Amino acid sequence: MSETHADATPRRQFLKYAAGVLSVTVAPSVLLHTFATAESSEPVSAQRRWGLLIDTSKCANCSACVTACQQENGLSSEVNDTVAQWIRKVELQQPDTGKVTSLPMLCQHCQQPPCVDVCPTGASFQRADGIVLVDKHICIGCRYCMMACPYKARSFIHEPLTEQKAHAPRGKGTVESCTLCVHRVDAGELPACVSACGESGNKAMLFGDLNDANSPIAQRLKTEASTALRADLRLQPNVRYQGI
Amino acid sequence: MSSVTYHKLAGQSVRFYALLLLLASMLGGGLFSAWQMEHHGHIITGMNNHIVWGMPHIFAIFLILAASGVLNVASVSVIFGKEIYKPLSRLSGLLAISLLIGGLSILVLDLGRPDRLIVAMTHYNFTSIFTWNILLYNGFIAIVLVYLWFMMERRMQPYYPLAGKIAFVWRLVLTTGTGSIFGFLIAREPYGTALLAPLFIALSLVFGKAVFLLILMSSCYGGQRELNQRVIIRLKNLLAMFSVTALYLVVVYFLTFAYFEEQRGVVRFFLFEGGVYTALFWLGQIGLGVLLPLFLLYHPRLGQQLRVITLASVCIVVGGLIQLYVLIIGGQAFPLDTFSGMQVLSSSFGDGQVHAYSPSLWELSLGAGGVALALLIALLAMRIFDILPACVSEEQIPTF
Ligand code: SF4
């Protein structure tokens, strides 16, 4: 998984060293989980790093992405404190200038994900292509990852669920978050939110391979300014924003 | 050196069976709650996607901290050679184990998937401080068991100081580990300070000492044994001193936040504008949990009376639970600064808002069940094994 960051914090480095010594026996099972989730014939590889660029100046007062996510992944459209939300709309205001911005908020698929660091069982993991997932078979529902996530990207399943989608298994007592529609991405499609945003005509979300220098997303990130949320924490999210 | 004789707890009294029944029914209630939570999901609790750790965690962390602190009595005797505490070492070791088991049981039963405990025991992620804690807790139980065995087995007597020293060091690491569960949560401002580790060590000494005093005094009261007042007075002096230390660390905790302009929100929230958390902080944590007991314990006349010492210890226990509530629930209620400096106008997931939480009875009952389990183990062990020292009554014997 991603080991390429020179500016890793000392804490992280200490933990990595400690982990190196002790996790020799654990590594094989983690790797198994990583590869087992790839559905396409092509193995998931670190040559790709999926990312999302969200241009808030194009993000209108709509919620097409949220609805699409709910439909695609079988989530409820109800809004309350115990219902899962993989993506949500947030409206922000710059206190000095009064400028109002609307943006979709979702798992930022950090390259240094704190949820993966803290998960006691290794249920939270990062695929070689950067997508952060929860293995529902080994999540014990301790919610430590939810405590650790600075983006409030994760939800806990508080009640038994019905009407699940086969490609997005979910279960009471486990934690979940945006999968970047890994089942679609592996089949060569766009995540549902990105498709819906495009179809709405707003085209605020751009999805692509950050490791491919010729991809539109890599090109734009290279030439235009963008922001990582909570950049101070140095989690290096693969989701970036413009216009905030 | 006179050798100490140890007794079993007298078990023929109505009081003993009444207590047994009470604890057993509390435990039953806790197990029933856990079953309900498992069956219906956490929807029946007050916990939600914003306050993800609730009442069970407060009880659990209290017990885990007290478990480590309660061993201090044995440590003081073996590390610092204080002979006066030696007769109490067995009780100290026993309580360390029983409180830890009580606390851990709550944590396990609160899991979304408690049935997967075996997963937690077979899949380890060594970058997780949780994983380290699982190992530390299990190790602690094993070490203290050996320590107890060495203390109680005549042949092993020569080795018990060594076991005591290992247990002492392990205990410090364990409490640091418990503090680090929060200390590693970089995203949450109230937890983002290295001070949590020493604060947790101080709290463990306070909680452990208060619980120890209460159990020691009630074991004598219920068992009609006699108390050595000199020991009680020393213990209560230590309790008061630890309490002052913990208060000092709380002050430093807030001072470090007050020092940085961008972190003053934490101070404002907890000390002034946090509504229920502010009220609980001043009235519960500080007033009931520190100032009142310190007044009672240091009062020249009142501070000598067993009743008053009992009252002060109860205040410290209740105040301690409130303190953990303020830290754990308040710390989660405090809004995350996800969009650095921007004001949140609207969000369906509570961004930028202070989150509300009202604990359910199920959670309280699960927590109380863990406490009951800890006490039940201790009570039965005291009944079966020679744990309690006969009174060394070289002084006048106080009565209740
Ligand atoms: S809730 Fe599940 S995914 Fe999250 S830290 Fe616990 S075991 Fe890992």
C-alpha cells in the first residue's frame, strides 16, 4: 500500500517500524483481502491511484450526487443521526467575505488514512489503487475509525437492513463509508455520483487516475490550484476541491 | 517482621447474600441489555453517527483506569517497601483483575458485532493502538494473576517482589495505552494533546484509590472485621494527594489549549459555553468530584471519620464518571473543524454543530452490569480465597 511519502509524521513512522516487525504474520491475510475485492479480471494495482476533483464553483444547489449514491448502493434517503450517509451536501460560508460555497462531502480516500491506522482488526484497509474500504467480514463494530476520521465520512449501521444491493453488501453492527463505487470503477465505469453530476449538466466532479500524467484529472491538478481538506493533518486525500 | 494472617470473607450473613443477589441481578440486567443491543442494533441506545462512543465507554474506561490504579497499593508495598500496605496487596491484585475484566466485558458487549470477538483475537493490525491495548490488557491480567499466586503461595514468596515490579511497569504502560486511545485521534481537538497520557495515569490513581478504599471499608463493615485506622488514614491522604495532582493536570490541559489562539474554542466550549458539558464540568467534575472530597479529606476533624472518608470516596467515583462523560461525550460533541475556518450554513450530517446525546437505559444498564461483574468476581474471590488480612490492630479500632 502507499509507502511513498517523505513527509510522513514521526508518529506514523514509529508505528510503521513497530508494525514492520510485528505484522509479518498478518500481512498475508491483509493482502488476501485486498485482492479478493477486485472483481474485474485485471488485478488492482498501485500503478493506478483513483482520485476525484470537485470544482465547487460548478456545484449547484442540487443533490443529484447524493440521490445517485443512495440508489446505487441501496442506502436510505431518510436523514437522521443513525442513518448512513456516504455522501452529503454541505453549504459553507467564508466568514470574512461572506462567499457561500456548496460542496459534496464524502470519504476523502486519504493516502494516509487514519481509519486504517486505528482499526484493530485490519477491517479498514486501502486497496493498492488508493480506494479505502471496510471489509464487512472482519469489522467488529468498535467505531474507532469513526472517532479517527476528520471528515466524518463514516457511518455505523444501527439497525437491521433490508433491500441490499449485491454489489454493496452492508450489515448491522459494522461501519461503512463511500466505496468510490468500487464495483463500477473495477468494471471501467464512473462512480455513480460523478455520473449523476455529469448528467445534471453541472459537471462539478472529475474522476480519474492520478498516476496517469495524461489523464484529465492529473492535468488539471497540475495546472490549476486545488485544496485538500484539513491539509494540516497531512493525510493526503485523493479527493480534492477547487473554489474553497 | 510479623507474618500476616488472611481470612476469607464471612459468607453466612444476610448482608452477604443480599449483596450477591443485587450484583447478580445488575449483571443479569447488563447482559439483557447487551442482548437487546445485539438484537435490535445500536438504534435502541443514545449513540449515533456523531456520538459514536457513549455511556458504556464511560463505565468501561472508568473501570479500566481504576483497575490499573487499584494495583498501586500493592506496588507501593513492593516497590517502595511500605510494609504497612503489604497485608492489602492481595486485595489490591484481586481488584485489579476483577475491575479490568468488568471494564473489558462492557467494551466487548458494546461492539457492533460482539460475536466477532474471535476476529479481534486473531486479526491484528499493529499500527492500531487498540490492538496494542488488547495485548496490554490480556498481559496485565496474566501478570497480576501470577503476582497474586506468588503472594499466596508460600514457596513462591521470594519471587513475588519481582512479579510486583513487572506488574508496576506494565500498569504504567497500560494506562498510557488507554490514554493514547484518545491521544491518537488527531482529528478531534479536545484529544489532540500529549497531556492525556499523564492525565489518565493520575486519574487511574485517583479512581483506583477511591474504589480500593470503598471496597476495603465495606469488606470490613460487612464482614465485621476490624479496620486499621492508620492504614485508612494513609490511604485517604494518598487519595487526596492524587486528586490534587489530577486537578493540576486538568488545569494544565486547559492552559495548553488557551495558549494557542486557534485552540481556544476548546476552552470556551468546556469551561463557558458548552451548556450541559460546562455545567457538568463545574458542578460534577470539579465541585462534586474534586473540591468537596478534598475539603472532606483535608478537614482536620471530619477527615478522620470513616463515614466522611467513605462519602468523599463516593463523591470521587461519581465525579470521576462525570469527568469521563465530559471528556468522552463532550469531546465528541465538540464540532470537528473539517472545513478549516469556514462557517457551516447547512449539512445533513451535523457538520459544524454541537452534537446532542441522551444516554438510554440500555447503555446505563450495560455499564452497571460491568461494574456488577467486577464486584461479583471480587466478592466471590474474597469468599473463596484468603484475600483479606486480619486486622493488625495496634491502634484503637474505629467504628462506623
Ligand atoms: S468499526 Fe470496524 S472498520 Fe472501524 S475500526 Fe472498528 S473494526 Fe475497524
